[in-house]
Amino acid sequence: MIAINGTLVLQLIHFFIAYLIIRFLILKPIITVIFKEKRLRDTLITRIQETKERVTQVEQEKLNALMRYKNYFAAHIPIIGSKKAKMRMPELQPQEINEQQIKEQAAKIVSIITDKGESL
């Protein structure tokens, strides 16, 4: 049988004091850090999921816009030779230039070239 004496009571008191020291000085701060990290991880996971959802939503909107543009341009292709296409793309008409205008333009070009040559 176990005899209850002063040593056993003293060991129980020491055990209880050691338990309180370990619990409040070591385990409690560790547990709070663990719970903070868990909350932080959970918030990061939810933010990542929200960002992924936003990215897929934006991608879907861009794809929808691309399809709208494709359909619009497919429906509005100009037909070459039709009146509508000719109105959009006017043909250039040649202008007649006389000999005097040619000489004036040549003189202007020569003066520009010589002015730039002198400035270098």
C-alpha cells in the first residue's frame, strides 16, 4: 500500500506548480501563435479563391467581348465591288501636274537638301 506522507504531498504541489508554469508560460503562447497562423492561412486561402474567381470572371468577359467583336466584323465584311465598299474606300484620282510645278517642287527639294547638308 502507498503511504501518504509529506513527500507525496510535496510532490503533488511541485507537479501542480510545474503544470501551471508549463501551461501559462510555454503552451498558451504557442497555442495562440498556432491559432493566429491558422486564421491567417484560412484568410489567405479565401482571398486566393476570390482572386481566382475574379480572374475567371474577367477572362469570361474578355472572351464574350471577343466573340461579340468577331460576330460584328463577320456580319460587316465589306464586299469588294459593291456600292457600300466603294463609298468606304474612295479611289484616288490622278492629278495633272504641269512642267512649271515639277520645276518648283524640284527646286524646293534641292534647297531643303542643301540647307540640311549645311547644318550638319
